[in-house]
Amino acid sequence: MKNKTNHRFKSSGRHVPPRLASLLLGLMAASCGYAQTATEPEVTGELEEFVVGGTGDPNNIVPNRPIDTLGLSKKIVDTPRSISTVSGETIEKFNITELADLSRFSPSTYTAFSFGVQGGLQIRGDTADTYFGDIRKINNAANVPTIIGASDGITIVRGPSSAVLGIGSVGGFMNYLPKSARASTGKYLERLTGKVSMTFDDWGKRVATAEVGGPATIFGKKAGFYIYTQGERSDTYYKGQEIEDEVIQATLTIDLTDALRMEIGGNYQHHEGTGIAGWNRVTQDLVDHRTYQTGSPDFSLIDTNGDGVASREELYNAGLTNNYNFSAPGVPVPNQVKPGTDAYTAPGGPLAFVTDVGTSKLSPRNVLLERVNYGVDYIGYIKLINDSNPDLVFKNILFFEHQKYHKLSDIAYFRAGDTKLFEERVSVDWHVQGLPDWLKINNMSAFNIRYLDARNSTTNVYQLFNYWDLKRYTDGRYYFQNGWDNPDEAGVDSDARSEHTEIGLGNVLDVTMFDRLNLNVGVRFDWVDAEVKNYPGLRNSGNVLTPTPASSASGREHATSLTSASLSYRVLPNIVPYVTYAEPKTIVPGTTGGLSSSQVNDEILTDTQLKEAGIKGEFFNGKLFVSYAIYEQYRTAFVQSLNGGNGDFQQTRSKGQEVEVRWAPTRNFNMAIAADWMRRDNDPLAPGFTPVPADTVGLDPIEQGGGRYQLAYDPNDTRVPRPKAIYSLFGNYIFGDSGFDVSAGVNYTAGYKASNIGDIKLPSALTFSLDVGYQTKRWEFRVSGKNLTNELFFTSTSGSAALIPQPGRTFTAKVTYKF
């Protein structure tokens, strides 16, 4: 068989080697050495001490500093929205290495990551945006993992973004502050400063980081720089999974004049990894007792030419489709397979287990793998800031991002994307002067132009999760051809290019009266122009393989929306209740940020709504922060899988409550509590099917065990499967000046149904963590343990047909040297 490779998105395979990072560090160190003789510092000390600022809360647990995440700079207690911050110090002290860890510190961020790739969060049950230094990134979902270790802090905002930040998701967003943002601090230091670290765990994790910052002089102008690099070559808890990651961040800040400064920065990430589909052949006995149905089908019944791999034609001739649908258990939907074949119903067919049939205890480490998850992401930006007059601040940001990725699995599936993003934003922040003492008015306006070009290809026809025995296959190679390596033999179902331009103007007005009553109103006008081109592909339509013709769609829309209207009143000097209402328009992107033809033909700017009320308080001179919020959230999303694959709009409604407590009573002790209760419903739920195990649809789990089945769900059961409650408690104690500290935490996640069928119930999970550290002025040693009781718990990745067991007990060691 002739094996052709899809070169449409093919990477050269070259990437930035670690030695390049070392070269960059050396060059910047040399420039810094020159800078020390050319400029007189204003502030002395080490960068770490300057960033932390103060010793009363060394982990920056209590959020008592002003932030400008919603456009205007305010303390969180005065911001009428549910917000959580996770400082860079907290990230290091509590061993926060991935997005899943954030749910321990921020309410309503539980996320069932698709195929285990932690690219983006869900907030309040809906897909959230990720901002990189206040600019919305390309929709990342499960393309390239977001590396938390490369962040100097995270801010999580629940609810829509500010009117001045552009179109966003109603659920919320995560603002990612890169390590290299410390360049603005570095220019005030008198010498080079930085650190290097090594991290290992007992499953084969190996991560090295290096970062350096300091002052510089460029053409006689005062400047500061910061560079962060990270390299990873790791095995993981899951057998067969390997990860290679490289990250380089760099930022240079220059005082162009006494009034104007410029910041130039960039971020490069190269990722090669393996996705996780999880456990297949799911039964309640497997979830409860790890009892797994073993057995392998006769592959020659599919691979009729004996070349060792199954082409799309061979799968089709064997009578196999992606999903075999049932309107009720034992009642299959008619005309689903090629006439004359009965693979899904006849005994002894290509889906029957015939060798090594039995049961066995399955290790949580044995999972179905997505063989390749590759991605590269480039970010560059230029900021011009004039804040010489703090009452009238001008900013201009030019942002660029380019992301290329592909993922493939020999079961057979592939997806590839190539997306480019450009955005220009100009903003003016005006603090009105000359008003009575009892009145304060701040206003911020922003104009932005955003262009996104996304190319996306996919084949998603024969994902027979249950075919391969996980006791035998743990390398991600399952011998079904995929559209990336074999575009002719496996076919490319869809190949589309989406281009759209967003032009918008946003304004936020903030009025405070008598230092108690505050009104905050945000309004946006948006204009969108979109075009989608669909190139010829292949589709399994009913029981016939048919080519899809080329097509195109284009459309324009404009709308004015209320992004937020909030009212708060300081009933006591330290207690602030608030109410917020919002009806922002949003664009629901695909996996690469692009749009579909159906969206462009129907509705590009969709309706959303938020109703939120809460109360916040600061006590004991800012050492204790408490917040409570109750909300109802409505979202209209475009779902491509609906309407027979042609796509349709689906409304979701979320209701919930959130509690957050941050407390640092002394320098030696601090703690954090987070809790959320949420219910999310499809409102209404469109008819459809959900993946289930073979016995749920009434088939024999041995004779038809290798197939992939779906069962029609009850549209009246609108609740979306997810934990209804999550609680966490973490604390840290510093043993005086000895250098030792200890952190401990507990997290509880309620059990839930794996799908809206209700056939598989997932257990609740109570997990514990412990961290012990010792540090001197130069060295820091830290040993961490997660899931100390080795609790077995799951997230659902494909209804109740595939579950991902979460990592068991893991110990991590990290060594850091500071200079």
C-alpha cells in the first residue's frame, strides 16, 4: 500500500534547542554587564524580594493589591465580580504545575480536559478564554498545553470580560502573566538576578528552568529585561506517554522618554506529546473494582489485504462506522452500515473477542493513547504606554500569535490546525478631575481590530475505542490508518479555512459617590466580517461513503451590547455587597478559533446573559479576605455535532454558588479555602446520541465488544454531567527563620454520572497533598506529594464509553538556585 503524508500543515520537525536558550541568556547577561556601568539604579535588592513586596504575606495569598483585569485598576474587594488570583509565589510553593491544579485555589474551574491535554480552562461549566498579558489568545482547548510553571501569576475572572478587552466568553477568562513580565521590575535593579531549577518526579518527570533579569541601557535609554526558559523531557504516570516541551519567554522594557515607555516581548512554545483517551470497555465493575474485559478480535477480518493496517475502505467493507446508534437499548437505527454487512450484530464478526478472552485487574496507568499531540505556538507583542500623568493614561498594544498543531490516533482520527491572529488595541484611561470630594469618575475607552485566519482539517470516522485490549496495547499504535499520515487511504473528512475580522469599541464608566456607592457600566459595539471556505472532503453519510463538494459562506454582523452593569455599596469600611447584570454578545470559536459555514450562515454574534450577586470583605487590616457569589449564566453556543453533523445552536444555563477565603494572620501561616456548587443544563436539550458501552445498548460485550456505540438520550434530562460540589482547603506554615516550611491540602470532588444516560456513575474523590521545603538565600529544596492516599477517580472523555483515570500518588522533588 502506498503511504502518503499530508503536508498541508506538516512541520519541519525543527525546534529551538535548549542550547539556544543558553545563548540568549548569555547575550542578555553580557548586555546587563554593560548596563551596570552605564546607569544609576533607583532601587536596590533582588528581583524576588521586589516582586513579592513586603513580608507579611510571603506567598501573596491574600488579594489585597489593585489589579486592572477588568480595565480599571481596583482591589478585588471593590471589583463587582467573582475573581481569584494565584500568585507566582503560590504557584511555586504549592507545586502548581498544570491547569487542573487551579481548581484547588479557584472556585468553578473544574475542567474535564479533552484527551488529557490541558490547553484551556472551563469556568462555571463553559469554555473560558485565555489572555496573555491582557490580550485574548487563540482558542487553545486541547491543542497545546498551557504551562503554568512558566507563569508569574494567574488571575481568574468569572463572568464576561470587560468592555475594553474585546469580545469574550460569558463563563469567564484566565489572564496569564508570563514570567518575562518582570522586565518592568528588572530595570530598577542594580545587578543581574535570576534563578535556575530542576524538577523530577517518581514517574519520570524531568523539567529544567532558567530565568534572568536586570537593567540595561539601549541608545542611552533606561531599560530592563527578563528571560525565562523551560525544557522538559518526561515520562508520565500513564504507560507509553511521553512529553517534550520547550518554552522561551523574553521581554524588554525601555523608557523612550520621560513620559513614554515601550515593552517588547515574545513567547515560544514547542510541544511534542501523547494524548490520553483513557479506559475503554467501561463497565461499573471496572470503575468500582478495576475488573477489565480482556480479549482481542480477529484483525484479519478487517485487514483483508494483510498489510498490517486497516484502511478506511477496509473498515467500511467490514461494515464498521464511527458510531452504531440505538434509539433505545436493543433498537438500532436502520440503514447505518454498508448493505449486506452485519458486523455490529452477528456473532463471530470483526468486533468479537476471540483470543485472550477473560477478565483482569486493569492498572490506572494502562490507558488508550492518542499517539501524537504536536504543537508549536509563537507570540509577539509591542506595548506603548504613556502614564506620566496617572489621571490620563494612554496604551497601545500590537499582538501577534501563530499556532500550528496536529494530533492523531490510529483508531483512526486526526486533527490539524494552522491559525494566525493579529490584534491592535488603543485605550485611554481618564480619571476626571475638578469634581466635588464626594464624587469620583473614572472612564476607560478602547478601540480594537482583531483578525483571525484559521485552517482546520480533520478525520473522525472510525474511533473504535473498544477494539484494542489495554492489557496488550500501551504504545498508542492501533493499526487503523489516520488522515494525517495516510490522507488517501484514510480520507480527510473536512478541510476548511475561516477568516474573520472583529472591529469594536468598548467603554467602561466607573462612578463612586461618598466612597461607598459605586456604579460600573460597560458597553461595546462590535462589527464582524467572516468568510469560510470548505475544501473537498469525504463523509460517511448513512450507509454510503460520499465525497463532499467545495463550498463557501460569508456574512457580516454588528451589535451593541451591555457587557456589564454593576452596583456595589460599602456598608462598612471593609464589607462590600454587589450585584452585576450583563448581556454581552460573543463569538463561539471552534478548536482553532475559526468559524463554521453554519455559524456564518446563521448567527455569528450570539446571545449570553449573566446575573450575579455577591458580598466581599476584608478584615484584620487586610489579612483576611472572604467572598461569596451566587449567579445564573446563560449561553448560546454553536455545536457542530448537532443536526446530523451540520451544526446547530445549543443553549446552556448554569446556576451556582462560590465561596473563597484567603487568610494570612501572621507571616508564618496562611491558608486558602475554595468551594463551589453548580448545576449546568442544556436549555433546551436538542435530541441526539451519546457514546455508551456495548451492554448499555443490549449487545454482548464479548461478541460485539470491539465496537463504538451511541444511545439516544432523553431530551427531558437536561442536566450536564459534572460534579455538583467541589471543596478545597490548603495551608502553609513557615518555621520562623529556620528556612523550613510545610504546606498541606485536601480537595473533595463529588461523584457524578459519566453521561446523561446515567449508566455509569463516577465516584467522589477525597485527595490529600503535602509539601515540605527548605530555603536559604541562594538555595531552595522542595519535596511535594499529590494524591497521597492513591485515590482512584475519573473524568469522562467520551460519555460513558471512555474515562480517564486521574494520576495516582506522585512525589516530586525540585531544586532551585537563585543568584
